[in-house]
Amino acid sequence: MHHGRLSKNTAKGLKVLRQRIGRAKIPSSSLDERITIATWNIREFGRKRRKTAAIHYIAEIIGQFDLVALTEVRDNLRDLERVLQFLGPYWKVMFSDYMTDSGGNRERVAYVYDKRAVVFTGLAAEPSPPRKKVEGEYLPTLSWWRAPFMASFRAGNFDFILITTHIRWGSGADARVAPLKGLADWIHKRRTEPYVIDKDIVLMGDFNIPKTNDPTYRAITSRGLRMPAALRGVRGTNLSERDRYDQILAYPRFTKSFTKNGGTVNFVGANYKKLFPGTRMTKKEFTYQLSDHLPLWIEVDVDLERERLDQALNR
């Protein structure tokens, strides 16, 4: 981390934040053996310039992981660039484009990763919704409002694809079922293609799913995607920890690579004001400095040689 010179109040806030991060018990990375990945909706990140202290805090949180999928990154990337400066020279980023209509909300998805632990392997794309030929034209049969963003990575000797999305919020929960089901169908069909880059797919992001017994959750898991065991006890990813908006999902074959370590990072604590000492800030104003979502994370075992040796011994 490269925080540089800090004001006294920011230094105080960082000490409080590090105590709160410590409670999450995020394991240290082990090169070529284990990495930690996370998904985090940073509320309207880039729409309005954040305080310098907030940029330090966001960088501190992201820096706990090896790869972080960020949603609700806006068209203006200036604050993301500020975060990368504090993270230091080993950190890289790739991001999607944005749409300018109200449904697109000028949002991007961004992958921020430590190149010492994770390598980008070449695939970066926005999945296209299924199309149907109508009067000589191929037209989308489904709207995701904001396109998911996918990218391929390697850690250790393990290759995988991340797909991250931010599902619509408006029109109520019922309107989310179709796009979630459509995304599950798209991923299932893509995995059966003969030239797919990798079948190990992890789906992440803000799905706006209130509960795991909700029709929206059943829609996204209808084609076999499952929650890692380490995340089944997580209550919620909003600040009240009541709603499970954010998810990390994978197919059962891949979930064997998830360890027992995972959860959220509660940066709010009992008193959000301790992160900004000396300032008057409402809870809503605080969410526009940090976020109204908690990061959701999981540890991944990327040493496949150990598994291959075990398989050879058990033949």
C-alpha cells in the first residue's frame, strides 16, 4: 500500500478501518497456492469526487484482496485512478464501457487485481443477450439494462473466467427474474460451446437479490450455479446486513477450489463517524463516500497440482 503523507484525521480513520478489516479474518495470500477474490458495489463511484480520506479507505479495503470486481463504477474514472495510485505499481485494472441511457446509468464494471498473484489471460467481453431473427434482423430477446462484463484470469496453475454484473433495481423484484434466468441460461449454454476458453466460471456482482429463498435467487441458480459453502452463513451485504444483494456463485466442480474462508468486510462498525473524525456526516452521506454495500469475498485454492497428485495416488 502506498498511502503517502496522511492528515492526522485520515491516519486515525485508517487505524479504525484496519481494526474492522481485521475482524473479517481475511487470510494472507500465498503465491501460486491461494488467492482471495471479492465483489464490491462502490456506490456511484466517480459520479461525485470523493474526499481524499475516502479514497485512502477504499484503497485499503481493495488492497486486502488479490482480485476485486467493482460494480457501480461510473463513466468518470478519476476516483478509480486515485485509488490505483494508493494501491501501488503492482495493481492493474480493466473495465467495461458504459451506456448513457437511464437503464445503463453510465455504469461500468471494473476488475482491479494484483499482477503478482493474478494474470489476465486475454478474454475481455460483454456477453450479448440471446437474439431472435425478426423480419430479417437479429434482435435481442432479453434486456440486462447494464451488460455483464467477463474476463479470463490465471492464478497459480488455475485458469478461470469471472463474469460480473449489476442487475436492475427499478421495476420491483419480479422484473429481475427474467434477466437473472436469462443470464443463467447464457452461462450454461456458453459452457457447452466447443471453443469456450474455460469452463471454470465464477459469477459475481450485485444481483439485487433480497434473500436466498427468493424467486430471484432461484432464477440465477436454475442452471446449476451454487454458492460456496463458506458464504452460506453470510446474512447480508447491505449495511444493515439484512439483504443478500451481492453474490459469488460457481458450478459445483469449481466450488471444490473454494476454501472454508469467506465473508464480508463490515467497514461501518458501530459508529461510521469514526472513519471521518472532525466532520459532520449523515449516514447517507457516508454511503456516498464509502458505499451502501459491504464487500463479499472468498478464498480460492489455485494449486491444482496438489489435487492432481491426490487423484493419481487414489487411482
